[in-house]
Amino acid sequence: MLIDSFNRQVNYLRISVTERCNFRCQYCMPEKPFSWVPKEKILSFEALFSFVKVCIDEGINKVRITGGEPLLREDLHKFIRMIYDYKSDIDLAMTTNGYLLKNAALRLKNAGLQRINVSIDTLKPEVAYRIAQKDVLVQVLEGVNEALRVGLKVKINTVPMRGINEGEILDILEYCKVRDMPVRFIEYMENVHAQVDIKGMKSSELLAIIGSQYSFCDEGFDGHSPSHYYRLDDGYVFGIIEPYNDDFCSTCNRIRLTAEGLLIPCLYFDEAMSIKEAVEQGNIADAALILKEVVRTKPEKNRWGDADGEVSKRAFYETGG
Ligand code: SAM
Ligand code: SF4
């Protein structure tokens, strides 16, 4: 079992399998990065899998594949199948922008994937174009339909932004509600890679908008999720992630691995250790030591509250959000 210095059990690994993306979301990667990590520096699925096995053997029982856009990585379903075959009762999920989902959904489901989060910030094609800088909405919505059809559990992630999708909060809630898909509104997190003029909406504003149409009750936090949950009168539950709040840090159970092998104990910290050399040399004992050291040094709280106005340098497309 992996226990950190604050007595939290770490059982959740998020793997960003690529930093590359086919969208240019204004809040994440508005322009092509100055330099991509060269392909040869990216860990192969075999190398990643050898580390996943170490993690599972040490007590990780929840794995999420993310990116960049994970579906850009060829044969992703084979990687999912490796993990599933190693431990079929693992909670195996993925976060995607949904653009390539329609053709991939069945393959992913058959490989052992159970759940996906799809990022949908708008239901208007022209707004989707403005956010992703590409005509994406029809294809994304078709991807969601196909994922539901093949039996994947689908959640929607939405980043509410002033003057962009602020008028669509209720429409997105309704779109999710009628399909029985949970939605999580994620407060925009400033970072140096994002478009400078993006202004995120705070949870208080979102709750006021939702409250104008529905009555709901505060369900608080549930387990290890960073989402603050609310329940509408008809039982539908939605979540809001408030990164400036550190309420969820006391139950944080996650670590993150980037495509080039950096193991990160907290999204909001620059500290990280590389497992690349260890796994590429087949040195599993060293990989296990690095894992334990990263868990040991996991900070008590995220640094957003005390950042002194400093904007995070960490790119969401590298860490997988
Ligand atoms: N490309 C996939 C996608 O968009 O779902 C997976 C990677 S993306 C980095 C993971 C999540 O991070 C998405 O739901 C996205 O909306 C969110 N995200 C990216 N940049 C963000 C930011 N600056 N603030 C809040 N959420 C962000
Ligand atoms: Fe790509 Fe996802 Fe970032 Fe958008 S949020 S640019 S889809 S990685």
C-alpha cells in the first residue's frame, strides 16, 4: 500500500500518454508549443506498462489515461488491454476531447476501458470553433453518442469562461441530465500557456445560474474526488472543481505520470522525478523506489492559495489535467 507523509493512501495513477493534441483550446494550448517533446523521448507503451505493473503491485487500483489528446496515440487500446489483462478489476478510465472517439469507442470498450470523461465546453458549433480553433462539435457529440451506445460510462468536463460559454451553463447541464451523464464544471486554472484574456467563472456564479432554474442541495465532497457535488431535486448530481480551494487536498489519492516519464506528486507543484531511465533499463526495483519517494514527498496542500499571484508554468497538456 502506498501511504504518503500525511497518512493519505495513494491508489490513483493518471497517465498522460502524449502531450500532443488535435485541438488548440484557448485555456490549455492556444498555440502549438514552441517545441514538442521529441518522439524518441516519449515512453513506449511497453515501458509505461512496466511502470503501471509496479504501481498496481504497490496498491494502485485506479488508472486514468489522459493527455494531450490520448486518442492521438496509435494503438491506445492495446495499452489499455495490457493493463486490463494484468488486473481486470482495476478502475480504468480515460479523459478525451472526443474528436476521435466515434471510431475508437468500441475498440476501447472491448479492451477493458470502463469510463470516459469527454470535454465539452459548449453546444454551439461556432463557440466550439472559437475555443478549440477548429470545427469540432459535431464530431465530438457523435463520439459521445457512440461511447454511450457501446456501454461506456460517460462524464462531461466543462470549463466555464466569461463571455465565451457563460450563457450555456444550463444548456450543458440539461444536455447531460437527459442522457444521465454527470457533468463537472472545472473552474479555469490560470497558466502561462493559456490565452491571456481568458476569464474563468467561479463556482458561486455557476451556482447562481443553476439556482435560477433548479433547486439543489449541497452534497459536499465524496471520497477522493476533487469535485464538490450538488444534487438537484430530481436526484441528478453535478460537480464543481474549485482549484483555489484546498478542501480536497486532505483526501487526495493521486499521482501523475507524463509521456516522457516524469512522475508528479501534485498538479500544482513543479517537483517531479523521472522513471524513464529505470523502466527503459528494465530496472523495476529502482522504478519502485522512485514511486515510493514521489509518494513520500507528496505535498500536504496544493499551492494555488499561496502562489502570490504567480501563474502556473505547468502545461495541462503535459500533465493531463
Ligand atoms: N485532451 C483531453 C481533453 O481535453 O479532455 C485530455 C487532456 S485535458 C488537459 C484534461 C482536462 O483538463 C480537460 O477536461 C480540460 O478541459 C481541462 N483543462 C485544460 N486546461 C485547463 C485549465 N487551464 N483550467 C481548467 N481545466 C483545464
Ligand atoms: Fe487538447 Fe484537451 Fe488541452 Fe484542449 S484541453 S488543447 S483538447 S489537451
